[in-house]
Amino acid sequence: MAFCFISKVTDKTRGPAAITVLVSEGSDVTLPCSLSTKENIQQKLFDWRKHDGMMGVFMYDKGLHHNNGGPGQDEQFKGRVFHFQDELKHGNASIIIRNTKTADSGDYTCFFPLLQTPQIFHIDLVVVSSLKPNIRILGTTDDGVQLQCVVGGASPKPKAEWKDSDGNILPAEETQVTDRGGSYDIILQATVTKTDRYRCVVTQEDINHQIHAEVHAAL
């Protein structure tokens, strides 16, 4: 899976255009930041930070910048952040983060502290991890056929359900959910009593994303 989605949300506490960017884990993502005046910023200063300014992401200052662990850059971003050199003359201070990780998710700010009127832009980055579920038939018991669905490393937290070919949700048996620091593993089992095609459906409601895997069970 690879996708990138950008939306603008009016939020009086964060400025007129708080931007949310969604990207699949492992992909590159552009965090947008441009002056509406489109003035040349080649000789300006702009500073990208994460989590209320606590983590240095990228700083540009009159032609100098850090991207390889220079002063102020957090180790998490070393060698992974790049700007658009040719776009600076048009007021574009956007950056690219290469090979995104779920740990990159969070609130970012792009700050121009030395303009006549200092400007700050807010971007919410959500790095999504949602691998296709792994399903299998565990075996047959007196009650029916046991199905198992395993979801690994999903973020944001997903909901997993077994459904029959008519879309009916099946009662779940042993559901195990493990939180690995914001990345979730789920094991979901169900017993079916008729021959049909069954789907394990994984839904991440926060990002309106759904994926499934299907298996044929015969009784």
C-alpha cells in the first residue's frame, strides 16, 4: 500500500489552514509550507520542528541547512529530510521526509521567525501502517470450522471483523490485541458452521481505510 492524502482544516487555535497529511509507512512524504506572498526566501530563515518545537527536523538559514545530524537536528531525522532548493525563490519552504516510519507521525511546525510579520504553519502527519491480514483455517471441531485472522503492525489502531459472503458479522471468539507503542497486532478467531467464503475485514476508521483477505471454508 502506498498513498498520500492532504486535507486542510480550519482551526482557530492553530491558524486558518491546519493541514493533515496521511502517508503509508515506507513511502516518502512532502510536508507543505509556502508563503502566500511567494517572496524569495533564499536569504531567509525557516525552522521545521515536531511536537511543540521539542524536536528539530530541518533548519534553513540563508543558504545553510542541516540534514546529516547537524546542531539541533534530532537523530530520528538524520539524513532523511530534504528541501526544494529550486523552489525557495518562490517562497516554498516545504520538505520531504524519506522512508517514513510510524514514529514520524505527529504535529509539525514550519516557522519563519525573522519576517516582518513572523509566520508559523501547522502540519499533522499521520503515517499509516496496514498490512493485508493473514488468514488461515485452524481445523474442524464438533462446532464447525475454526478460522484465524492475524493483523500485524497496524497503525492507527484498527478494528478487525470476520464476515460471511452476505456481509454479516460473525461472533468473535478469542480476540487478542497487542499495543506495540502505537502499532497494533490483532489475532481474531471465529467458528463457522456452513460452507461459504469468509472475509477478515480490517478497518481504520480514523483514516477511512479498509482492507480484507478472504478464505473458503467447506463443511
